[in-house]
Amino acid sequence: MQISFTPMRHDAELALSVAGDALTINGEVFDFSSLAEGATLPNAAVACAWLASDVERVAGALRLTLILPHGADAPEETRFPAPVEITGDGPVAVPPHSNPIPDPESDA
């Protein structure tokens, strides 16, 4: 599965995981296992506010774009995210929502 991101300022955060051809987005499962090779599932056919593209199956792999929410102080890797190739099941690492807040105790 290949996931591209389109960054958008938003207070919500994004949690992803994959199990086969099923993508879980913030706890909601979207199963794309019935999407045939070379087929495209229109964005409008998927009831998911985070989906920013059609879903395609190309050379056996699913390809889609998700909205990547970020905070006002998001790091560059979040504002200009690279696509991720997912080769196994489990949680998907997404760029951080915001820069970490420095711990004033660590400067003491």
C-alpha cells in the first residue's frame, strides 16, 4: 500500500494501521480487499473525511492520498510529507502533528 499525504491545518490528529488491504483511520476500518487490479474506487464512494483521493490498485498495491492534519507549529516533515510504502500489517508511522514542546526542566 502506498499512502501519500496532503497536509492541512487541523486540531485533530491522525492514527493509522493496516491489516492486509484494510486501512484503519482513527479507529474506523476501510476494507479495500474487493478492489480489483487496475480498478479505481472514487473518493465520493468512501465515507471518510480523511481520504483526499480516489483509491486505486496498481501492480497489486493500493494507492491513496490522505489529509495529514497538523498543528500551527508543525515541523517541515509534516508540512511537506513524503509518501509512505507499507509492506506489512500494523501501525503506520505518520509525521508528527506538531513540534514537541520543550521541557523547561531539561534546560536547568
